[in-house]
Amino acid sequence: MPALPWTEWLLTEATFQFQIFLLVLVRLSGLALTGPIFGAPAVPTNIRVLLIFVLALLVTPSIGHQAAQGFSLRDVNKDQRLTSDEIPPALAERFLTESSNAPASAELSTPDDRVMTPQEYSALPAPPENLGQLVLVLLGELVIGLFLGLGVQMVLAGLQMAGQIIDQQGGFGLGEVFNPDMQMNASQSGQLLFWLGTIIFLVLEPLGGHLVMLKSLVESFQSIPVGRAFWEPGTVELLNNLMQASFSLAIRFAAPIMLVMCLVDAAIGFLSHTVPQINIQAVGFSLKAMVSLLLLITLFSTSPAVIVNAFQETFFVLRQGLSLPEGITIPPSG
């Protein structure tokens, strides 16, 4: 007996919605692999899986609304048509392939002549025809979550690196501990700066950093609809810039202590030549440890503002990398 039309439609629609849910789940899973808090090994794996699964269930019904909101924010003149000057560079290829004109002149029209309608902007892709296409689509979705989580994690890595440099200069390099969040050994000051950065990340205003990170990932469906994730060379360059910013943050934190420690080493060397009877090794170690601790106390009193600014600048860059509409970007603090 042949299947009824409504049962075929129901089966097709259920399969299509499951594919959409799977793609949303994979994009959110990238954040659970590399993002602070969400991807912390201290959080049990079953808790992380449950959290991402529930978030995917909540986000999937709003995919159409996210695309419509993204179109509305880009449609500056509110004429229900997107032109080339309203499309960010990262979406230019999609704009050229999916924008419409008169059928007879679509292939001959220039990019400036093309327009994109709300239906074309929010249209969902066709289901993958084979397993290879499905894997490529899933990898594209996973990269978006990995990109966002890794970008924020670089700030914390820079703070830990700063502590490592400080302890090497102050003579505490041998007192390393294991940092389970970074899966590597860390110095005492590095671990302290890492947790200080994590606390500041959680209490960022007006929202906590974990909520801003999750909000940015959900809003990525406005500019990168589900199933249309892309990877371009500019993304690699952006990650390279974030890595350079992480090194810069580490040097900025450690530079004052490094400078003072150089002066202390010079003073100890001068003292060893003028008063050779002094046990310069014992005196030098105690002096460097005391000066290093005093400088660390001073550093911790002024570092929160620098860390907050580093997180805000990172979020600003990441949101630009995700081509989020400018109307909802988070400007870095001055």
C-alpha cells in the first residue's frame, strides 16, 4: 500500500529539521571543545554534552528569526533588498552566487547591480547528497565554534604566559603546578593570573563573558546561516593577529617586573664585586623574591582594567570575523 502524501511530507520535514538540529549542535559543540568555562576539563563531559544539547534544542526553532533579524540589521535603507554596499566582504561570494536580478540578465549583471531578497538571505541549504558533503558541512559548522572559543582562550593563555615570565625572573620557576584547563604545567603566578582572568571573564559588564561568547555564537546564524559556514584565508590571519595580541598582553604584564629584575641583578652584581664576603646567592635570591612579590601585588591592583580591555577587544575582533551586523557589535573600551 503506497504511503499517504501527508506521511511523506511529515517524514521529509522531520528529516530536514533533524539535519538543521544536527548542524546547530555541531556549531555549538565547537565552543564546548575550546571555549573557556564551556570547554574546561574540570566540567564533566556529560554535563557539557547535556548543556550543548539543550542549547541546540532552544536555538534550532529560532534559526529563521535569526536570519530575518540579520537581514533587517543589514538593510540600512529598509527597502527589503540587500545591495553590494550593504554586504560585508566575508559574505561577498555568497552574495554573488545567490543574489538575483532579472533571469535574462542575471549572468551578465555586475555585482553592483545585484540584490538579495529576504527569502534568498534566509534560505536554508539543500540537504547533503552524500556522506562526503555532510562531513564537509559539519566541519564548516564546527570551525565557527572552535574559532570563537580559541580566540577567547588566547587571552587567558597570554596571562598564563605573563606569569611564567614573571616567575622565571623572580626565581619561582621551579614551583610549577599543573593547570587542568590548559592541560599543561604553569607557574604559581601564571596560575594566579589565569584564574584572575577567568574571574574577570565571568563578571564582565554588562553581561558575563561566557554569556557574550554564547550570544555571539548564536548571533552568528544571522550572518552565516546554518549549513553555509565558510573558511577563508582571512580567518587564519585573524587568528594570527589574536595570537600576536596574546603575546603582546603577556609582555605588557611582565615588562615592568622584567625591567626591575634587570636592575636588581645589576645591583646584586655590583654588590658581589664590592663586598665579596657576602653570600651573594642567598642574599640575591631573597632580594629578588621579595621585590617580585611586591611588584606582583602592585600589578594585581592595576591589572583588571587591562584584562577587561583585552577581552572586549578580542570579542570585537571575533564578532567582526564572524561578519556579525555592526548594529550589535561590542566596541572595545578606551
